[in-house]
Amino acid sequence: MTQNFHSKKLGTRLEVCIDSLESARNAIKGGVDELEVCSSLVEGGLTPSPGLVKEIMRLVKNQAENLMNHEIPKVNVMIRCRGGSDFCYTTNEMETMLADIEVYKDFGVDRFVFGALTKEQEIDKVNCAKVLKNAHPVPVTFHRAFDLCKEPKVAIRDIINLGFKRILTSGQQPSAADEPALELLDFLLKNYNDKIEIMPGAGINCDNAMLFFKSGFSIIHSSCKKIKRLPDVGGDLNMGCNEMYVTDENIVKQIREIKNIK
């Protein structure tokens, strides 16, 4: 199996998606390697608030001296202005996201996460190129919009040629551990791992993480989450979902332990 230079240099890493300062603290205590910072994970992850990103970067900096024998976690910021499975963006939406990138570049974040498709479910080369240009020299991950592409073997080549440095994918299935997903992930790893970092994500947990570590992926993506239920107030006045995802420190630790015994 082809080995990516990332794997040789850094070993297998764990990225955890979070949407709150509480989750960031838990993930860091658990020993996470990278944080994907979002808002509203219940919607698949949207662009976070500047305040959240600022506080997480401060947290990472302040706790760096306590992370014995472990690198400082990297802060990766989601750029996605709205929810939904439609990744075909309007001019107004693109202007908003390009402006968000400028803000977070000034913060000194380590990576951006973005994806855009055409109405035909192909890679939107025009808007992706704009994002990559605005983000430079900060690397950009192409997110799970890839999983909606009609021709994934064409899409991966487009993503590489555009200049994305990493791709997050569930193998076009609800869970990256599903058999058809594993087949696509294996294809991507064998054929493109020397050109772009392949990061499996969705449905990865303590029960199946070993499968991905042994397969040779240099990084995996997980929420390591538990559901936190909020007080039900307001009666018939519904102001939104009363559930939120919170990263569980113990799950992060367990996945890291599995990684270390692979």
C-alpha cells in the first residue's frame, strides 16, 4: 500500500470536529492532534464565530506547556456559511466565505476546510480556486461535499489539480466503515495518497478505529462525541434543537490508545 510522506513524518493522527469551547478543552485533554473548529455540528458543521476560534487558539497556546510528549494541536477552521446538502453557492454566499477566510488568516489558523460543487454535482473549480487563492499559503481540506459527487474518481483528480492538500470523505456512505465506503477509501489511498492526504471520517469510533489505523491512513476524523441535552424551556415556543454534541475526553483518549497499539 502506498505510504504518504505525512504518515512517515508524523505517524497516524486524529482530527476531532468541535463546535464549542467545552469540546475543545475536552479534545485537548484527551490528546487530540488537530481540531476542526465549526459551529452547529448538528447541521454538519458551519463557519464558527471569531470569538470561538480566538478562544480556542488562546486555549491551545496556554495549554501547550502541559502537553507533555505531544505536539500542540492544530486549529483547522470550517468555511461553510449555511447548512444543507447543496454545496452550489451563490455569489453572495461566496463573498461571505471569502471574507471569513481573510478574518481567520489574520488569526493565524493552521488550515481551512471547504468544498463547493456545481449543480451537476461536480467539483466547482471556479469557486474552489477563489478559496484556495484567498487562503494561500494556508492549506485547505476539501470536505465531505466530495461524498455527493456523481463521479468520485473524476472529482478526486480535480481536487488534487486545484491544489487541495487533504480530503475528508466517508467513502460516499453514511459511515466510513461501511463496506462500499472501505472499497472507495482503499482505492483513493492506493492511487492518490502520494498526491493528497486521504482522511476518512463519519462513523469512526472506538469500535472501528483500528481498521483505519491498520489500513495506512495518516490521519482519521471523528467527533468523539456524546449528546448533551439542554433544558426544555418555553413550552410550545420552539427556539431550536435542545440537543448539542460535546466531545468526550475519554473517547479521544481511547482512540489514541488504540492508535498506539496498532
